[in-house]
Amino acid sequence: MTQGHSSKPTKTDHTNDDKNTTHIQRRSEAMASISASTTHKVVKKTTAPKPPSKSTGILKSGASAKTKPSGASSSSALQRRGSVAPKLKPSELNHPESLSKFLSLSETEQKDRITNEFLPHCFGERATFHEGIAKPHTASTSQSRGAAAADIAVIVKSLGPIVVLKRYGVLNEIEKTLFPMGIGAVFGNGPGRGIHPGGGMRKIASTVSLASMDSVNAVGNTSTSDLQSLSNISLAGTSTIASDSKRGKVTPPSAREGALLLIRAFCELGMKSMEPYVVPLLAAALDECGSSSSSVREAAEDAAVSIVTVANPLAMPLLVVPVLFEALRSPEWRVKASALERLCQVATRAPRQTSKLLPKIIPTVTDQIWDTKPQVTKAALAALLAVCHTNDNPDIRPAIPAVVHAISKPADTYKAVEELMATTFVATVDASTLSILCPILSRGLKEKNALRKRSCCVVIENMSRLVDSPNAVAPFGPLLVPELKKVVENVQFEDIRDVALSALQALTRALGHADIEAAVSAIMREEAEKAEAEQKRIEEALEEEKIREEEMRLKEEEERKQFKEAMEAQRLLEKLALEEEEAKKQKEMLKKEQLKKSTKTEGGKCQGCGLKKCKKTCLFYNA
């Protein structure tokens, strides 16, 4: 007997029905009460702020970058990558046995192996069966080129730089690869352009003896076949963009990367004898920082860092800093940024020499602050802060960050002047200190607010009393004396005029003049001489340009004349050829007419019977 389900409702079912009915009634009443003026409250969930993450040692962009103090060191902001490039390791000569085996070879065999094996590998040309016939041919990579460069560096350490670089011709190959047209054409500064008229690096190369290099200008030692062989190296990726042909580069990027890796390997040896060979190559390394190939750019930056690292601090004013100045005139923004980063490195390596060069460095770097590329602007600010910190005057050291900030942001000039107002000048003021302060003070004297002009006058007076020599302040006289004279003559408040007059008298005594009029006349005379020299230089440049244009015009006329003569000669030859052809045709026509009238063929046979002597029965027997 099966048990059926009960159809009677229970007490629990009635209770649930009553609850549902009540809920529906309440909901309908609430919906009926909603109108246009009804407001709702939304509860916003708040989450606890996350604790700040611990820094890993590398400053990243974002909120953490904004918390960095302005006076902190700028070296971390200029890091290109997360770490320093690792040291190059050799692949062939990484064991003492292989090195001793190489050293046991004769001089001719050593030179042949370096020239035909290590250098081609370093420049990106791999031998097909170098690793044996069992192993397949592998393409050249940055790692393999770096290993080949390290192998050559090991040989240099064992045999000496003179033997390998000069006698075996390794330095000559590097020069032909990096600047085949000569060191004077590295940055493309032709005659009449650049700081040093006559072309780029020639002025710098003539400052000291570069006897370590084969020649300052490698054009005389580089033949056309050498350039052609360099440009015809069969490598993948030698397209128009990759080979930098638009920048005048005739060598493939892999060869230039190998040469830069070779320079870096030489610097990593840590030998003092390598300095005269690698320091003159800084210009080529900086120029390659503007390459369109990322691997070449990285190799160039690493090479430039290594060169500045091994350079003697005494070589900075004559060999390194002038090269950096020329690099700042390059149209490539990456070259400018790299040169500014190297200037920070120079300030760290040679602070005393950098401090003496501040009157030249600060105007040059200040011009780069207004570059259109933010990377160059950031590097310029960091470089300016780094070089200003090399100044050893303890009085102005606390105000250096404010002064550098005011240089980049003219609206904050008065804040820097306030910092200087709170400074008590005790130490002697030299040329490097004046080069930091005078641009800001000159800008402050040009402001409209008379009280700010008074503050600048007070700082100038206090500073002028401690100038060590007239020669130190002489370059900055034209910046301050005319502006101080304007304040003395034009400001309507007598108190401010008196302070300006006192500052002008103190500055006049610092310049070594007896009175203000003598100082003003001397400054005007110097300005006139500078303007005359500049006008003379411009006229000479225009004259050179006219001479070049005249030479070009004469050359074009000569070429046009030669072309016209060649075309005339071609027409005469064509005319003679046509006449000869016509005469030949006439001769052929006459010959054919004679053959038609004659009874004999060309062979002398009769056209009737075919015999040379006709029979009596031939029609042409009696003919």
C-alpha cells in the first residue's frame, strides 16, 4: 500500500504566506511614495591606504620621484639602465693554456690571427668554419663581438699596447671604422661653423700632442678600397636606417658596435698606458650615441663612460671638456644628453679642474636647459647642479640648489636672491663663485620691483669686497656694471639709489678702476672690441662663403663646359657614323647594280652555264 502526499496546508505555510503578503504591501507603498524630489543616500566604502612600498634602490617615475629633495645627488637620475654594464669576458683566450699557445706563435702569425680572426669577429664578420666543420655557422651577435673584443684586450695586456695597437694596426682599424673621414668631421662642423672654425675636433686635437694616434686626420691613410671593403661587409640588417647612411656613416652598425666594445675592453684593463690611445676616441663614442641602432647606442654610452673613467683628471680641461662642448652643438638630442651625463661624471672625477672651468661650463650648459627635448633639459639641470657643487666656497654652498632652480625657472629669481641675502660672505670670492652668482644677480637687477633690485645691490656689494683679483671679476663686469648704473640713474627712491651707488663703487674697485666712469668706459671699450672682433669673424666667414660659392660656380661652369664639349663630340661622332653608314650603303648599292649588269658572279663564274670559261653553246659565250 503506497503512502500519498498530504494536500492539507501546514501552519508553517500559512506563516510564510503572511510574510510575503506583508513584504509586497510595504514595497508597493514605498514605490507609490517615490517622486521627483525623492533623495537616496549611498554609503561609500572606504578602504585603508596601502603602506608605502620599500624602495629597491632605483628611483622610478611617479610619486616616489617627486619626494626626492632638490639638493640630492643627480647621479641616480641619469642612470640609463638599472645597473652598470657587466665586464666583457673573453671566449677564445679565457684559459692560460690558450693564451700561452697564442703567445708561442711568431710575430707574423700573431698579427695574421689578430687581423684575420679576432678583428673580423669583433667587427661582426664571422668565419664559416671557425669552430670546426661539425658546428654550423652562427651569426654575429653583440655577445660574440664583446667576447672577441675581450680577447684582443687580453692580448694587449700580455704584449703591450704599442705592439698590438700600433705595430699590428688595431688602432688604425678602429679609426677607419669609427671616423673614416677623419676626426675633424666627427660632429659635422664644417669650415666657418662651430666653436672652432676649421672643423669640429681639429682645434682640440692640436691643443696637445696626439702622437699616440696614427694621424689626426685619417683621410690620408684611408684608401677608397678600404672604405668600400668596410661598407661591403656582408651582414644582416644593413639597411638604410640601420647603417645610418643619412648621417654619413659608411660602415655597418655591427662594425661600429664592435669598435666601441673594443674601446670599452681596453678601458676595462685598468692600464695607465691605455689612456693616450682611448681618450682621443671620446668624440667618436659620443657621436655614435645618436645612432638609430639601439645596440650601437648602448655600446657608445658604455664606451664613453669607460673613457671618462680612465681619463686623468689633468686631461679634463684640454681633452675631455672641449669634446663635450662640441657634442652639445650636435643636432642629435641623444648626443647632447650623453654629453651632459658625461659632464656630471667629469664633475665627480675631477672636481677641482671642473671648478676652474665653471665660467665656461655654466653658460654652455644653461643654453641646453631651454632645449625642446625634455631628456636634454633634465640632463642639463642635473649637470648644472653637479658642476656647481664642485665650487669650494662654503658661503654659497647652501644656496646652490636655489640658484640652479632659478636659472631653470626665471620666475623664482627672487627666492635665490633671498637665499643669497641670508649669506654672510667670509671666504674669498673667485671666478668660479662669480660665474654661479652673477647671472642671477644680473637678472634680478632687471626686475621691476625696486626692493628686489636693492637686495641684489646689497649682495653685489658684499660679494665685491671679497673678490681675490680684478681678473676674476673682469668677465662679469659687462653683466653687472651697466645694470647697476641704470638702477642708480632711474630708480626714484633715494635709499635704493644710494645702495646701488655703493655697490657700483665696490664693484668698480674690485675691477681695478679708480672711478665709475673709468670702469664704464673700459667696459664699453671691451664690448666694442668684442663686437668688432665678432663683426670681423662674420665678415671673414661671409668672405669664405663667397669664395666657396665662387669656386663652386667656376666648377659648375667648367663641368657644364666639359659636358657641352662632350655632347658636341658625341654628336660629331654620331654624324660621322651616319655618314660612314650611308657611304657603305651606297657602295653596296653600286656593287649590286654592277652585279646585275655583269655576266660573271663574284667568283668569276658565268651566270648562264656556271663555268669560268663558257662553252660555245652558252648564251654569254661572246660576252
